[in-house]
Amino acid sequence: MSTVYERLRERIDEYSVGFIASASGVEMKILERLFTEEEAHAYLALTRRLEPVRIIAGKLGCGEDQAAQLLKRMTEKGLTFPATHNGEKHYAAAPFMHGFFEHQIFRKDKDKELPGLFEEYFRTGFIPRKPSLRTVPIHMEAAPDLPVAPYDDVRKIVLSKDRIALFPCACNYQTASVGMKCERPHDMCLAFDFYAEYLFKEIGFGKWITREEALRIIDEAEAAGLVHQTGGDIRNTECICNCCPDCCTILRHVKLLPNPARYKSSNYVLSHSRESCTHCRTCLGRCPMSALSAQDDEIVVNPDRCIGCGLCTTTCPGEAMELRIKDEKSLRRPPSTSDFMRSSLDLWREMEERAAEAKGDLPGGD
């Protein structure tokens, strides 16, 4: 007979990038530290849709006050996505990523054992089931021969947003907690819309910033050698993570592969001009995937490793490095929906629907 923790792992494995079982079983240790048995049963009653406490209490077979207190404790551990609509609290299940892994950074009672367990899981068992963040190139001026789609332009994304919040990097918290030192800046993650509001309004974490401040952070990130990655779907961008190659869980994982470009690439490829190259080798230190090497005083590009981030282009004194758009058949659009970060549009709609159901304006249903 399976335990509640085995059922819990199976449920979490259905969400987002999954929570695959490892040979060592370290993921079960993670769950046992994060969830009490009561909280595990409560999580199994949640879905990824935002639902009001009254509905969740009905599923649990308890009073609303008891359910509210239980959900509050779970939220303090980072196990839910909370939201308030018309004064009524709503909760959804937080997956592994983006979810309770990232949420450990805002916990007041941080579990000092969890980062080590997460690190063991990443190194020995974790394999993402689905894509997560998209790599987008550094800011480029649009030209007739180099079109930049809105979802590939971090500045256009920022300028389209009214609600922008700044947060520290959860991945850097993870690596720093296991003794890995990094000198790059890490308070650089931008969240928008629902993902900005729930952390700031519900958790009291992060800070609101202006578009102008966000654009300055984009510039600082590029100067520091951070990779722009976005979350969301074709309808709405939910975040711009300015990711450190040495700290980012995703980039660290992909860098170990022989062909990072297959799993994590932008819509642009690198073009290198030997004639313009000054052989300064600055680009070698800028590449997050070790796609560049020097052979007989020539810079060699490994296309299997290049993810098209463009970091090597901004510090090239001879302008020998240039991004080129991929051919039409190789272009990658954001998905129509995202499991990694569900659309703010869907989350807001779900709360509106539940409010309408409570008023009798819509038929109920799960």
C-alpha cells in the first residue's frame, strides 16, 4: 500500500517539470521535511486551479477556519500559490518548479537541511519532464534583416507591463546555502502580473519597481554576464529571470549536456567574423555554455553548445560576434499554454469564475 508521501510525489510529478522518482529516494526526504502528513493530505485535495477556502474545506471535510489555518501554514512553507479575490482567499497547489523549490527563499523559518537535499536531487536524480524557461537574446536593435519578435525582446516585455516586482534569485540562495560562492549580482529576477502580486501582496516578499528601474536591471544583468530567460506562454510573459550560469539550476543542468543548444536555445544563432576578430578572447569568458574555444589563434564556435544568448556580442571590440535569426523551420515560439508558469490570465479568470459560481451566475464544477 502506498504511503501518503508516495501519492504526494506522484501528484507533484504530474505538474510542471515533474518530480521524478530517483534511485536514492532523496525526493522522499524532501517531501517529509516539507510536508506533515496532514499537509500532504491537504495538498492532494488542491489542484493547480485557484480555489476558495470554502471549496477546499469541503474537499477536506473540515470547517473553513480549520482549512484556512492549515493552508496558511502550508503557504508559509511555500507549498501553495495564494491569492485574494474580492476579500476571499484562494489557493492552488505549488508544483516543484516554479513552486516550492523557488519559494524556500521567502520562508522565515528556513530549513537548513533542504538545500543539501535539493542539491543531491539535482545531481543524482532530477530530469525535467517538460520545458521551463525560454532563453531570449540580449537586447538588440531591430533591423530589417534581423527581426525581433515581441516575446524575444526583453525591453518590449518590460514596457508592456504595469505590475513589475523585483526579487532575489532563488537559485543563488540554493547554491550559496551549500557553500558555492558567486560574485555576480543576484537580486535581479523580475516577475509580472499574478506572480508579482502573490509574492508581494500575499507573502510580503520582494519590492515593486518602475519600468525604468527594470530596464536598468536588464542592462546590469547583461553587463554581469547573466542570461535572460522568460517564463509564460505566447499570451503573456510572467517573468524575466536574469540567470547566473554558475547558480541557475536549469543552466547548470543543461551545461553538463554535450549539446545544450538542443534543449535550451533562443531563436538566434551566433555568427563569427574571422576578419573582424581582434583575438582578445574576451568572448571566451562571457559564454555560459563553453561554446567558444581558441584554436591556433582562431575563435571556434561549437553550434551544439551555443544557446544564442548573445552575451559574447556586447563585449566584442571588433564586433566580430553577431546574432543572426534562425531559419523559419527552426524558430521556437512560446507554447500556447505553460505548465511551468501558468498564465496570469488563466489564474485571474479562475477566481472570477469561482466568484460567479458562488453568486449562482455560473454552474459549479471542478
